[in-house]
Amino acid sequence: MIPRKRLDIGWTDLLAGAQFCLWSERSEHIEQRLKQVWCDTTSASLMSLSVRSGFDALLQTLNFEPGSEILVSAVTIRGMTRIIEAHGLVPVPIDVDFTRLSVRPEAMAKAVTEHSKAILIAHLFGSRMAMEPILQFAQAHQLLVIEDCAQAYAGDGYWGHSLSDVSLFSFGPIKTATALAGGVLLFRNAALCEAVRAHQDTWPVQSQWRFLARTTKYALLMLLSYRIPYSLFVALCSLLQINRDRLISNSVRGFSGDAFWQKIRQRPSAALLALLERRLQQFDPVTITERIQLVEQVIQLQPSWELPGQQAFRHTHWVFPILCDAPEHLMAYLWRQGFDATRGGSSLYVVDAPVNRPETDPVEAKRAFQHLLYLPVYAGLSSQDLNRLVEAIHEWNAPEKQASVLNSSV
């Protein structure tokens, strides 16, 4: 069985992370060096345990009046809207054009009211949307712009648009250049950055030992990214009647389980910051080029596939989703062919419209999500396996094959 994804980290990095847990410099020294990574920007910066941690501290600092609205990309992670609602605010979705993976201008116009205070824009699947129209809209309506680049880091020097008020970057477990955790917040307003920092400084620091346990956990998950161990894992889950899809999805989420607020309201440990510094300093953008070339190879082999973001402003293909009919059946079919496709490749979901704002219902995003399937396409996949995957889906697309499978499931 070919695993659905391979963590973007090496064994030497994991070993270094473990060593940092036993000894590392003071956090303040590491943070000062980390600032050199984005030295070409004029932004003030803050390191957090995760993007969700930083976003929570930001909203606590802004202290918007309860009932105020935050406009959000209709596709985002549940943790972000959970935080918005916990602060007594209302997330209002902006529908997404899945061809470009950008928010629709007409949807922004429908969403904004006199109660709107900020707009949270998420770049999806490794793409980047053009920010200029959004920034112009935000300026016209006096909205704070929060640019969520958690899925868009590419090591190409882009650290958010210079006019975005806050830009968020994530280096969590399944992200590009992962440090197994960690968020970077870049602020256009230095005073706001310092206010958020002052709030975050009231939180406890994550234990070095807890980060060591995290490093050990992901070392075990790294073992499962190889075909033989993963095939054994799949067989064991089948024998024990365990839903491996749910098990894997939950295991790589940063804050699964109970005590969500206790988990996110911590400062990053020195070990985490040291590993993040190592990952950013050693990151090779060539890996992004190779990832793009691999996807282009797939598209050449199967140009009829419908891919989100085919006309995106910029796309580095952090993950590889397709839009297809009957995705659950295709997923099961690919499992039988030895490819671990999934519908739960991330924590993304579609934000519902508020009860009193039905005009903001994100129709296109909901429709697209019903057809979304993530394929195991990533650097390191052999040309032979890539061809087998393409052939398997080509066979599935044959009308007689789909009819046979769909009828057998009724």
C-alpha cells in the first residue's frame, strides 16, 4: 500500500529535535536569529506554538465587540472558526472559486455588513490567490486583513503581502518544512505585534519533554510513510477492524482530543524554536520545484482530471486533491489497487452561513467538497507507481467499471 503522504522532514531533523529537547539555547536568542529568515520584510514578528495559538492571542488582543463579524474564506480549518466563535464573534463565509482557489468578489460584497471587523483569507492546497482585490475591498470597508498562509509556504521569500495586517504561517506536522509544530505571525503594525506578544507571554511555556514525546510520535509515523511498514499497518487495522482513515487523520492533527484551549494556550518551547530555525535555514526550494514538476507530469498523463486551482495565481501543490464523481467509491477502489487515497487529508471544512445570513451560503464550496478526493501524489513517488495510479483511475472512469462498482454497493 502506498501511503497517502510523506512527512516533509528527515531523520536527522527528528534526531536534532530530540537533542534540542535535552539542550537548547534561550528562546529569546533563537527568536532573534529566526527574524533573519524574513529580514527582507518590514514586518514585526511573533513565534507561537501554532497558527491557532497565535490567532487566539490576536483575537484576545483585538477584543472586538461580541457579535462582530469576521469574514472568512468558506474553506478553512475548524479550529479557526472555533476560536472566532469562542470570542463571541460570528464567522461569515465567503464562497470560493475552486477553479482559481480564490474568494469570489461578489461573495465578499454579500458578506460584508456594518458589523464586519476583519477578513480572514486562507490560501488553499499550496496555492496563493492574488491579494490586491481583497486588500482594496478591505480598505474600502475598513477591515483588518488576516492572511492565512498555513498551506502556502514555499521557501520563495513570500511572507505574506506587504499590506496584509497579519500574515500567518504554519509549520505543523503535515506542512511543508515541518518543525512538527510552530506558527509564525508577521504584523504590519509593530504595536499590535507587541500587544499580542504581551498577551501570549501570560501563557505557560510548552514543556521540553512534551515536545520530545511529540518528536518520538512523529518518528514512529515517519516509519509508516514507507511502503512495507505501512502495508503491515493497513493489514493490522483491517484485522482489528480499526478505521485507519480516521486513525491517521486524527493522529496528525495538532490539537486532537480534549483540553483544546489548554493545549493551544502555550508558548513554544526552546526546542521547538530551535528545530524551526534549523528547518527554515536548511530548506531547499528545489523540493517545491520537484513537487510542481511531478504534478505537471500527472496532468500530462491525465489532462481530463478536474483539479482545484487549475487557474490559480500561484500553485505549489502542497497536497493533490481532485474533484470526481462518487469519491467514496473511488477511494475504496484505489485502496484495493494499493493507493491510500483519502477524503480527510486535512482539517479543512466548509463554513456554514449564519442562520440570519442565508445569502452568504457558500454554494460552490459545498458542491466542490462533496466531490473532493486527495490522491497520494508527492515527491519520491516512482514513475512506475505514478503510471499505475493514473491507469487505475482511468480504468475507474470507464462507464462499465463505475456502473459495476456502484451497483455492487447498493
